[in-house]
Amino acid sequence: MSKNFLLSQYENDKKFSVQHNYLEQQFSDKDIILEKIKEVVTRGDFTLGREVDKLEEAFAQLVGAKHAIGVGSGTDAIFLSLRALDLQLGDEVITTSFTFYATIGAIVTAGGTPVFCDVEEDFNISIAGIKKLITDKTKAIVPVHWTGRPCEMNEMMEISEEFGIPIIEDACHSILAEYHGRRTGTFGITGCFSFHPLKNLNIWGDGGIITTNSDEMNAKIRLLRNHGLTDRDHCEIFGYNSRLDTIQAVVANHLLGKIHSITDARIDHANYLDRGLSEVPGIRIPHRVDTIKEVFHIYSFMAENRDALGLFLRENGIDAKIHYPIPMHLQPAAQYLNYKKGDFPMAENAANRTISLPVHEFVELKDLDFMISKVKEFYSDDKP
Amino acid sequence: MTNLKVPFVNLASAYKNDAHAISIAIEEIGNSGQYILGSKVKTFEEEFATYIGTKYAVGVANGSDALFLIMKALGIGPGDEVITQPNSFIASAWTIVATGATPIFCEVDETLGMDPEHLSKLITPRTKAVMPVHLTGNPVKIDVIQELLAGTGIEIIEDAAQSVGAKFNGQRVGSFGIAAMFSLHPLKNLGVIGDGGVVTTNSDKMYNKLLRLRNHGLIDRDHCEIWGYNSRLDELQAAVASIRLSKLDTNTARVRKIAKKYSTELEGLVITPKSYGGSDPVFHNYIIHTEYRDALQSYLHAVGVDTKIHYPVPIHLQECAKHLGYKVGSFPICEYQSTNSVSLPIYPELSDKQVETVIAEIKNFFKTVP
């Protein structure tokens, strides 16, 4: 009686002609990676080995941060950042309600109480909203660069400085995204990235990385991720086990060489869909801003009659997804926090009305045209 | 150390044997698109549960997380006490701290396992669980511990990180408590090529909770029942674990043969491993005790035999444990062992000739001491 719902999800995903999942195409050249894995394993270099060092150095440079630390997952990246801030039970952490569960799971695991904030038109956390939520107990703010679109970081950092509250950027969607020419993951005390298999820079399992310009955070997180050990025999602080596998670092290093072209392809595909869909009645594309660079981990827009559109697209072989239909404050897990429907109208509206289409690097022009035509067809009067 | 005659581990040769099967598995994972918690994990979980003899097995990110998640599933948190051993790896303690509970250490005995008599004195109304460690793959006195805790409501969580396949009275460890943790770390008897762990349990309630806790608390893609964690065994590592589980008994037999040879030849010169009656250890490590430990280790190193110490500083004397109030002398047996123990190389790929070398060099060393 396995309740692992992912198994049926995988089977279902395979049915689409325009898929959300692109692993089969991406790893058609796996032999290069396998050769390197063989080298690693032959050295016996399984945890935190040289390939992890190499990735950390390259990733820090790519993002423009002083340090990068490989960890077990994007979730753990947020969790370890909060632990490194010595969050105490009951401390408040302000975050967006329109995010993936992991943002909240990490806060709660770290001992924090999540304080939810509404979003703006761009689906990102509302700066004005944050200001109203700050209390004596606020110990951190975790903005999410949702879909790969940077938050308003200038205003965010002003709040951080004014109130002395550190920012932990949930940059799991936003590798290479830029705000006024500066990459996400370099604004806050840490930036948290995910290498989950369907992220822009992905591996063959779970993994993540933390960026920071703080030597102190760097040193502390390195201790925390590896049992608090200063060497094999000495434990300075009780820590955790959250390490990026060396063999997964091999995969990440391989794809790091392609990250610019992967990102460019996503941006091109998104721009193409923007042009094709902007005039369609019933659809509202997020307003694009030229001071930021979005990297479209998710390409989503508001759609009237969203659920029917999703059904129609899926019937036509397009893996349209909802990211995600229920905002965090209305999840069963959040009941103890006593939020209710209507508390965050923008987040709730986004959850009710957004829909996402695949824009990964293996989506072809014909797929894009097909998606545009099917969306148009749905909203046209002569729909069958 | 490439000039070692007898290295402490030889992971490369184990990988060479499995490289082809692993390559095929990676291809299958790519083609299936099942990147997280897919059919490889499911298959391994079924195989592992069958092997241990439990109703369920749940793959997680590593052994430490396995302990942590079991305790979270039991609702253990601030104000609770969990009893474990001070001679274990540090994760046995930090996982307790991570839940918010307080680790309480229990003295060990000649098996390196928890001393039931001392355990009986440590139980308080706050005790929520006892985590005996089958250290080196040597089963603890589990029947005595079970008897002691019967009817108290205190759960047994087996720390079976090093003891996959070990038995007590014919029953595999990992099936005695409410749940057990196994580590699949590369250096373990059943090791993968990165971090991995697995929980075994007979409890439906524990199983269902773990499925949620390891995957963000999700009951399906869109509904989050409890704020959870992200702690999943990678598909790739599950595939490696399955490949290696099929060879485990053969490997264990070889390791046991080496241990028997060591014990036969070295008894009298050093204190060889002692097992509890009815138990069938698997020798993740082969630990001897001698008051000449440091000299012996230097000698062996000089002649090309690599040894290790598991572990030279017990947990209660670590910097991180200062606030818990223990001191030198808190656990005399544990402390004696940590200053007198040394682990000899033991793994399936170790040749008879290498085993002979280790024995001969230890005998040579003892010719030099009075």
C-alpha cells in the first residue's frame, strides 16, 4: 500500500507530447558523466570530495559570491542558513505564501514560526506587506525569487538594514537571474539554490548549494552540514548531515558548462510564448521589466477559466501544470497558524488563476507554436 | 597512501565489480524520468524490508536523517529525553539534539553495546526512547533491553547503521524496535556511492508518517499535511543499493571468515571482539583492545598496515557536548575502550595474504613489548 504518489505522477507525465520532464533528452550523453563518476568512485571520493570543491568554486564565481557550499538539497540550504543564524524556537520568519512547501518546511524545521506575506502582481513577496509584519521576534526574511523572477531587492535590502533583519534568498528557481545587473543569491546573508532534477541547473538526485559573502556564515554552514566536525575525531557543535554527493557534483559540474545556453533557451522560449499569447483574450502575462533578468524556471501566467484550460491542454498532450493550486497559508499543515481564506488575496488569486507551460531547453519551436495555438483555440469562440 | 600493503578500505574494487550494472541503472533512470522516489527506490525498499524481515522499509537521504525522522515521527521534541551510547558516531547524539530533545548517555559493556543495567538507572518520566547502537555490527543485549522497557511506553529505536545482516537469536537486527535506522554511507557493509539511509519498521503508523516527513509533508503534489523535510534516497543510490544487497550475504560470509581468523590468531595478545550469546555479528569494524594501542598503531602504519580508531574521543567528551555536563570518568568502560581500541582492516576484498600480513605484523609487534 505504497502512498508514494510520485510513482503514478511519473507515469502520467510520460503520456504528454510536450513534456515538463526533460531528463531523457538531457542525459542522452551520459557517457561523459559516467566516465568522470568512475574516476571519482575509483578514488573513493564519495562525500565532499574534489568535485564538490570544484563546483563550489565555480558556482561562487558564476553567481558573484565569495563562497558557495554544497548541501543535500535546496530545502536544506534554507534550513542550514537559518540554523547558522541560531534561530530559536518561536522566532518569526517572514516569507511568501505563494511558494513551494520546502520554504516553509525549512523554516519550521529550523525552529521558526512562519509569518506569511502576500504577493504583488509579479507573484513575488510584497515589500509593503513585509514592513507591516515585522515584530521584535522577526529574525529573518526569506523572499522567494518565484519562477526565476527576482524580487525587489533594493527595497528588500533597505528593510533589512533599517530593521537589522537578515535576508535569506530562496533562489531555488533563480540561478543566473539578475536584479539591476546583479545576480540573485548575492544580496542576502545567504542565497539558497536547488539542483533538483528539474531545476535549471540539475543533477541526478537531490542536491543544493548556498552562496554567501560572509566568512562567518561560510565557516558555520560548513560545520553544520557535516555533523559539526572540525576533523574526523572532533565535534565542535552538534550539526546535521547535509552533503552534496560527490558524484552529483560531477553532474552539476558538467551542466555548469551549459548553464548559460540552458538559461538563454528558457528565456527565448518564454519571450516567444509572451509574444504569441499576449493578445489572447482571457490571458494575462506578467508585466516584464527591463531592469531585471528572469530565468523562467517556471513560465506561468494568469488565465481565466484556468482549470478548464489546463484540462484542455493536457488532453492535447501538453503537460500544463499548476505551481501551485493552494497557497501555503491554506495548507492543512498551516492550520495551527490560524490563517484563513481571504488573508492574502493576491496569493490566493495567483494560486487560483496561474498555469505553467514547459519552456525548458528541449522544447522545440513547433512545441511552442502548438502550445500557443491550443491556448488560442481554447479561448476562441469556435472551440469544438 | 598508495604504498600501503593493507589499506583500511578498498572502495574502488567494489565499484569496478558493479560499474556495468550501475551504468545500466543510470540509463534506466534517465529514460524513465523517475528522478526522485521512483521505481528504483520502491524496489530497493521492498527488497530491504524482506531482507531484514520487517513489513516496511523507507529510503531516506542518509542514516542520520533516518534517526531524526524516526524521532520526529514519534513526536519527540523539547523536554524529552532519549538515551543513547557515548561510544557511537556523533550522529547518534546530534539527531536527538536536532529534535529539541536531550541526549542521555548510557555506559557500554564488553560488546560495545548499551549496558542494560546502567540503562535501568537512567530512565525517567521524560524518557521517550532508547537508541541502542549495534556498534561494529555486533548486536546489543536487545532481549534484556526489551524486557526492561516492556510496558513502559518507551520505544526502542535501533541504531543499526553498521549492522545490516546481523542477527540475534536468528532474527535480523532492525526488526526489534518500533523502527530502526540503517546507513548506506559508502564505508558501510551495504554502502552506496554517496549518502543514503533506510528505515525499517513493522508499524503502519510509523511508515505512513515517514513517507510524508521525508517528502515535504506532502500527501499528494498539492496538499501538505505537516511541514516536513526533504530527505530522500536518490534513485541512483537506490539502484546501487539493490545491486549490492544481492551480494551482501556472500560479502558478509567473507568478512566473518576474516574476523574468525583474526580472533583465532590474536586472542591472548589483545582483547578480541566479544559478542553476546545468541548473536551473529557482521563486523563492519573489527575492533581489538590493547594497552599498547598507540604503539601498535604506529608500528602497523610503519609496516604498511592502515588502522583506524572508532572513536578516539567519546561523544560525552566532545566540545559540542560540554553543555550536557559530562566529564572524564563519567563512563569508565567507554573511556577505557576509546583509549585502548584500534580497528583492523576488514572488508570482503581483503585477500588471505593481506590478512596473514596483518596477523604476522601484530605478532611481530608484540615480540617487542615486555
